[in-house]
Amino acid sequence: MTVAVTAASGQLGRLVVEALLRRAAGPVVAIVRDPAKVADLAERGVEVRQASYDDAEALDRALAGVDRVLLISGNEFGKRLDQHTTVIRAAERAGVELLAYTSIPRATENPTLLAQEHRETEAVLANSTVSHTVLRNSWYWENYEHSVVPAVESGTLYGAGGEGRIAGAARADYAEAAAVVLTTEGHAGRVYELGGDERLTYAEVAQRISEASGKPVRYQDVAEGDYVAALRQAGLDADYARVLADADAKGIAAGFLDVSSGDLGKLIGRPTTPAVEVFGAALAG
């Protein structure tokens, strides 16, 4: 069985490839825009194929002979629906037997900016001819890596999530779950709501940062616009800062990232990675 991973040079994609290699379930194909970025994977026996989400002909070549594929959602906001649809159509033409897609919790009702293109992509999948699995990933604890050092230095973690809970996990946990879905049976037609064992408020996230650093950190809730400004000051670009602040105010505060299904732990067969471990790694390096 040949398994392909799109966006394989990205943070999640690389981890999925690594998880697939550990499972040794068959040939692994890394689909990337720039093959040079995954030369190390090629040296380990991964077949590298070049394609972007915008290039239907290249995707046809990249998916030739592929049995299962993970479509990792793109990061070009406003273009993602068209790009995802291009990949889905290529998968249909290639006769892919299963396509897994990384979405967001409760995508059909999630009101955040981030959820819109996920919801639309899920609709395209629902009407496609390819069997599919939807992986509705909650937050990666790594999403807060840019906030950990400033929070330790200032003693304050800022956000706009109120008292909402985040069922976060390490990026590697979600990658392992994707690898399980791609290499085992019984997942076609399933929608997995994936979140970590820890369901933390921002105040509790601040406590975990404090544990990791050994320094006191408290949480300060701020208005959405003020959080955008804080994220921009931390180095994020304007569009990404706006999307994250919106996710806080309309997603986290309203409970849309509080996942209690237990699906992630069931898929990977172990507890999910504690936030303090991820924050500690961010502080160490």
C-alpha cells in the first residue's frame, strides 16, 4: 500500500512522514513544492514528488499509483477551498482509495474565520467520489510557542479566550493519529473530533508555562483587537494575527476547541503529550 502526504515539508507533514516510516506499512510518498526541503527524507527511502495545491497536472503525476493520501490543509487563507478542491479532484482521477483531510473541531458549526474554508472543504469531500476521513484537529500546543518566551519574560500571558477550554495536544500526537488512519482499516466515512487529554483554560495554560519555566506567569484576558496588536508585536503577520485572535474570541471563548470525544487518545493508543512538555521544549530551544 502506497501512502502519500501533501505539504510533507511542513511541520505537521514531516511528523506524519516520520510516523508512517515508524509504522513501516509500505511505500511513503512526500508531495512537496520544493524537493530540496525534504532531501533528507529522500535519503531514507521516501519517494519525493513535486506538486503544489494549485497545479492539477502536477498533482495527477504526484498521486499516480497512490492508495491513500493525507491532504494537509493549506495555509493561504482565502485560497484554500480552491486548492483543496484541486487536490480532491486529482485524488478522484487517480483512483485513490482513501483521502484523509485535516480540518477543525465542529467545522460545520464553528463560527471562526479559520473554520470557514474547512467547512467548505468538508462539503466538497461529502460530494466527492473518493472515500474519505475527516480529522478535525484541535489546537497544537506548539501554537503557543511564540507566546511562551514573552510570557515568561513579562510574567503575563495574553489572550482573548476568556474562560474557554482548549483541548490541545502536541503536533506529533495529531501526526501519529493521521498515520494510524492511513495505515489501518475502518476509517472511511468517519469524522474524528481530535483533541488532547488536557482541556485547559488560558489561566491553566499560563500555569503550565510557569511550571515549564519555573517563573510565575499569569493570564490576562484582553479584547480581540488588543490581542491582534499583541500578536503583531510578537512578530506574527497581520492576517495570521487576525485569524488567531478571532479563533480566541469566537472559538475558544465559545467552547469550540474544547474536544471531549477521546478520539485522539483512542487512535494513538496512549495519553496525549502534556502541554508542559511542549512549553518546556520551546523554552529550551
